[in-house]
Amino acid sequence: MLWKTGLIFLCWGLTSGEHQDRQSGTPPAPARTTLDFGFVPAGVYDTVAYYEPGAIGILFNMMHAFLYVVQPNPFPEDLVIRVAKDKFGAIQSEYQKVIYYDLGFVVCAALGLLFTVLLPLVGLLFCLCRCCDNCGGEMHQRQRKNADCLRGLLTTLLLTTTFIITAGVLCAYAANQNLSSQLKSMRRLVKSNLKDLHTFANQTPAQIDYLISKYDTVKHYVLHDLENVGVILGGRIHEELGKDVQPALDTALSMTGTMRDTKDALENVSLTLETLQEGTVKLQANLSLVRGSLSNALNDPVCTDVRSSEICRNIQSTLPKLEIAANYSSLPDVTNQLDKVNEVLKTDLGQIVEKGFTAFNDTPNLVTDQTRNIVEGVKALLDDVGSNITTFTKLFPVHSTLTNFTKMISHTHSQIEDIYPQVDQMDFYRWICCITLCCMVVLILAFNFLGLLCGILGFDRHATPTTRGCVSNTGGNLLMAGVGFSFLFSWVLMGVITALFLAGGNLEKLVCEPFQTRQLFKVLDTPNLVNSAWRNFIPGYLYNDPEMDLTAYSLYSNCKDNRGIYSALHMDKIFNVSAFFNTSVYSKDVSRKFEGMKVDLRSIILLESEGKQNLITFTETGINEIDFAAYLEEVNKGVTRIDLVDFASQLDAQADQLSKGTLQTSLKGHANTIRQLHIQQVIPLEQSMSTLNQSIRLLERTSSDLPVRVIDVLAAVDAAQYLISQNATFVINQETEKYKQTIIGYFKQYIDWIRTSLALEVATCKPLSNIVDTAEILGCSFLLDAMNTFWFGLGCSTLFLLPSIILSVKLAKFYRRMDTEDVYDDIETIPMKTIPTYDTMTRFPRASAPPRHADW
């Protein structure tokens, strides 16, 4: 009881410390939310509380079947409870129910007593009767036609009866030997149970020390997260605020790219515009020269020819198209806008935004700096909790109590060892008594077997009853000797059997079977059974709290499942781990520490005023004032009014229609010149026009929503800045609470693990259920089953002594030598025709001839 109390207080100390620890705080990173406390060192119990009887189990089953026939009634739970509550006084008032339940035993016991009382009287009367030459005592046997058949029948019946008696004796002998041989198993079971109790007592302190040592695991994780408060708590705050801050800074950073793209586009417009203006002027001059030259060439006399004049007119009509289509000289330049954009880019907006990113990303360091005092305070609490656990557990002498318990077990073991010689001596006396009872029946069996052997071997069917041989006569005498010993021993046997039957049978039905079906536990757990004022007697004795829901069956079942004694004995009703955790002062201290945690992020500046002004100035660069329509109109016109390559190809084709001569050669030369102009001047101008087109369209898109974009960027940055400076308290408190709960969660895991370990792994009470099971094995399987099988076999043999007596008496007439025999006038009328005639009246004066019958 002391070690149980010590364990309870130890649990109290552990849980109080746990509560303090978990309040001290460990913020686990997500990957560390589950702590691994390892496995509590488990004690290995050697006892296997299971018994397999082996071959003799068949005899046990036969005995159980017989008892079921004798007593088929179910276990009288209500009757037993009433009798137990009334201290057996209820038997007088409930005797009818008791008799009804035990009716089979009563009838069998009555028959046994009747057998015990009457058989000696019958034996006495039988002896007296035979002394008067009655009851088969007259040494005369009448001759009958069916004598041989009757003798064979009696021999067969007696032999069968003898074999049955032999089987019963062997059954009793096997049960007797089994009981003696099980003494070694009994010692092994007792020794292993005591060894398991030693293991229980020795392992429990190590298990408790292991529970205490695992506080270091919690402390390790707590310290880890306290030392990384910036990464964990600051990281969470940064992540939550970053949902608004990150997009705002990203949009501001994207404006730097817009500025650079705008600058590049303006530069492209300025350069390509200058290139196009110069190129178109040069191209226009060259086209004018080609056009004039062609016009002069068409003045050739060939063109006056009727067939060639049409061709010349067609060429002449296309000459006006040889000129440029676009006029870039009228387009305004963008130098002013480019200068303003360059002025804006002198301020590095990207660096300013990166500075805001850096300031915001420094949130973990800010948290670390601003929570340093709180972290140190929690660390101090953490050390206090550890020292309090160690100090508190030393207040209760668990180790010394368990040491005393171990000494008590050793002392008990030595006492049991001292009892073994007495047990062996008592078992020897029991064995002698049982063997003596068996020998009584064996003696009768010996007479029966010898009598049958001599009678069968010595019988001469040609001999008359008066001339039977010595061997046959000895066989008959042996059978009668068996009859005499049957009368002498059978009543003693039946008396012993009846006593054993009543004791063993009722114990089997009222104790062993109810234990197997667990009905016995229902009786023990009946409210107010042991004490009228107690609902449950176990908590009444242990805790003086009989209302606690702790029953013998629940205790046995929990221990059978190898649960911890903490849960099996419901120690949580005396000391509740969760209750102590919830009320611990350390929880309040840790919570108070975290309630004082303040994180100020107002020092973070996302976008300085210089950056904001830079964005505003960018909107005032005047790119929206560019005449994009004029540019696009000129760009879309193309370089020349007509495709020079097509014109040159047509000119070649028309020249080929002319007759060979100076004009044809001149036209082909002009076609080649026009192709060279296309390659050398038109194609570069087209490339410049494409660049101008792309740049103008980019500037048009940028200028269309630039003011709105800048306003949105500034609004988003201002909103994020306001969130950090003014409204971050909610996020900080929220994440701080999560951080605190994460830390307390470590301690909760520790408490839950301790609670589970105490319930399932620490001080597992399997030895207690093993002791109960061992007692059941010793009492029921070893002792009662063997004892009941003994009386079952011996009883069977004793019952069959009755037909053995009758059959032996009748069969002895056919083997013993008679003093007189029947004499017949006509020897042919008797079955023994070969029997010689004798003067029986002279030799055997007591003989008399039976009356003559017509059917003899």
C-alpha cells in the first residue's frame, strides 16, 4: 500500500512540474510539433498463467460432463449473494432454493450414503445366509441344458465389469499421480510469480526515473524555440504581414522596370525618328534621280513605234509613284520627355524599395531584440520547474518503499520455500491414502482376474460339479474372495468418494466454473457485499472511498491487459494529472510572461518619401503629351508609295517586250538601280519604322494608365505601412498566442505522454492478475480437477463392484467343486451323455434326484 501511495505522490510531483514546464514555453517549428519521448523501459514477466493438462484432459472433460449431468443448473448468483450478505444465515430461509440447486448432489450423496450404510448390512446378511447353506452357500449345482451358455455369459459380463473397474482405478491412479507431479509445476508457478513481483518492484523506480528524465527532452525543445524566437515568432509575424506588405513592395519595385522601359522607348523613338528623317530625305533624292533618268530614257525614238509606244506610256504613267510615302520631318521629337525621365531615373527607386524589403525582412531580428527579457524569464522558469520536479519527487520515499516491498517478497518466498517440505510430506500422506484406496479395488480386481483365469483355464466341461479340478475350484474360491473383499472395502470407498464428491463437485460448480465465466467477479462486485456501508470494497479498503468505480473485475481485467497500476487502481481519482496541470501556478506564470510580450514594428519604413516623390515625378514627365496618333499614322504609311521590288520586276518585264536596243538596256539598268535602292535604303528604313512603331505603342500603353498605377502603388504602400505601424498589434498578439500555445503544447504532450505511460506502461500490474490466475490453476486445474477425477474414477469402480459381486457369486458355482450333484435314472435324458454312472447315494448321501419331467 505504501508503494502505491508513493507512486501517486510521485505522479503529482511530475505533473506539477510538467505544468510549470509547458507554461515556460517552447515554440516548435512545424516540423517539431510532435515530441518523441521514446519507450518506457518495460519489465519482462516470466509467468505464463495458462495450463494445458495434456492427455489427462480427456478424463477431466469426462468428469466435467458428469458434473454437468449431476448439476445442470446455472450459477445461482442471486442466491450466493443473499447467503453471503446474511453471513450464511439465509440458508435457513432459502434452504428450498439451495436444495433445488444442489438437488443432483443431494440425490447422489443420498445414494452414496445409502450404499455406504446398506452394503455392510447386505454383506453381513449375505454371509449369514450362506452359512446356513442358502444364498448360494449350498455346495450343490443343479444340472441344466443351458449351463455352458450361462457360464459363458456370466464370464463375459464379469470380465467386462472387471475391465470397467480397472479403467476406473487407472483413472483414479492417473489423477492421483497427476496431482503429485503438478507439485513441481506449482513450485515453478509460485517462483515465477514471486520473480515477477520482484521485477515489478525493481523496474518501477527505473520507469519513474525515465519519466522524470524525459523532462530534459521538453526542456531541450523549449530552449531551442526560445533561442529561435525571432525565426519562429518573428517569421510567423513576417509571414502574416507579408501577405499585404509583399504585394505592395512588389508593385513599387515593378515601377522601376516601367521607368527603365519608358526611358528605352523614348530613346528608341528619338534615335529612330532622326534616322527616318535623314533616310527619307536621302531616299527621296535618289528616287527623284531615278524618276528623271527614266523619263529621259523614255524619250528614245523607239517609243514612237506603234508597238512600243504603249509600253512606254505605261512606264511613264507609273513614274510619279516613285517617291516616299511618309513624312517624318513633321513629327515632334521626344527630347523633353526623355530628359525628364532621365532626371527621374537619377533617383534609384529600386534601391529604395529594396531598403524597404530589408527593413521588413528584419522583423525576426526585431522580435529577438524586443523579447530578450521575456525569453530569459521563461528560461529561468524552465530551470525552476526542473529543480522543482527533482525536489518534489524526492519528498516521497518511493524507492525505499519499493525496496521494503522487495524485501517482503523475498521473505515471503523464503517462507514458502520452508513450507515446501511440509507440502511434500502432506502430499505423500495424501498419495499413500489414495493409493491405499486404489489398492483396495486392485486387490478385488486381482481376485477377479485370477479367479477368471483359473476358472477358465481349469474348467473341464466333461467333469461333473463334484469332480471339478483343483485349478477350477481355486478360481471359484478366488472369485468368492473378491466378493468378500468387495463387501469389506466398497462401503469404505463409497464413504470417501461421497465426501470428496460433495466437496470437490460443489467447489467446481461454485468457484471454478464461475471464475472461468467471470460470474464470480459479479458476486464479489456486488454493492454492499463485504461491508453493508460500502458500495465497492476495494476502494473502500484502499482509499476509504467505497463510491469509487473500482471493482474486482475491472482491476483484474486491467491487470490482465497488462495496464499500469495507476489506471488499474484508478489513482487518477486520488490524483488527477490533468487537474494538477490546469491548476498549476506555473501555467499562470508562463501565461503572464507572454502576456507582457510587446513587439513594436513602427521602425520599419517600407517606402521612403524620396521614393514616393520619385513615383509622382515619373507621372509628370509628359509622355502622355506625345502625339501617338501622328507617329502611328506615319509609321503605318510605309517607306514608299509603291513597292520598289515589284516596280523593278514590272520594269524588267516591260523591257523584255521591247526590241533589243538602247532603251531595253537602259530600262533594265534602271530596274537594277531601283532594286539596289530597296536593299540599301528601304529595308533599313523599314527596320527603323518597326522599332519606332513598337516604342510608340509601348509609350502609349504606359502613358494610358501611368497616373492610376502610381496612385495604386502609393495607396498599397501606405496601407501596408499603416498596417505595420498602427494595426500590427492584432497580428502580433495572434501569432504570439499561437507561439505560446505551441510552447504549452510541448508540455501538454509531456503530460499526455506521462498520463498514457502511467496508464499503460509504468508499473504494469500483470503480476497481480497472474497471481489470481495462478491461484485458479493451482486450486482448480491442479487440485480440484485431479481430486474430482480421482473420485470420479474410483466411484465408477466402486459402483461396478455391485454387479461384480453378483456375477462373481453366480459364476463361482460353475468353477467350485460341489459336494453333491444331480443323479438321473436315464442317463440319456441328460445333456452329459458321456458321464459315467456312479452310486451317488452311497458316495454322496446328500444328493437327491429331481422329479422327472416329460420335457427334461
